[in-house]
Amino acid sequence: MNITVNGRPRTIPGPASLKLLIEQICRDRRHVIAEVNGNVVRTPQWETRILQNGDTIELVQFVGGG
């Protein structure tokens, strides 16, 4: 299945949940905001949001520093 993650093409085996994708990409999932096809997907919905061929996913991680 072909998707786009943060502007980059990516091929993943399908079907796959958004949660599985995030677990593969993000080390710390506590501060991640996920958007699929322009719609924010809340954390409790990650597991049930099944990705489709052609989906565009944006993942934003908040990092603190000082």
C-alpha cells in the first residue's frame, strides 16, 4: 500500500492502523499529533483508523528544550 508520510512517499503492508504506523515511526508517542488526509485523528482513534492506499499522513511531534 502506498501512502505519504510528512511529504514523503512510503510503502507499507496493508491493512495497517494509524497506531501501528506511529509506533514504527515515533519513539515517544505521548506528544504526537496525527492528521490523515487533512483531518486530525485523536489518540483514542489511532487503533481503529485503518490506513488506505493513497492516504496522506502528517505526524507532528512536540519536543521541549531549553
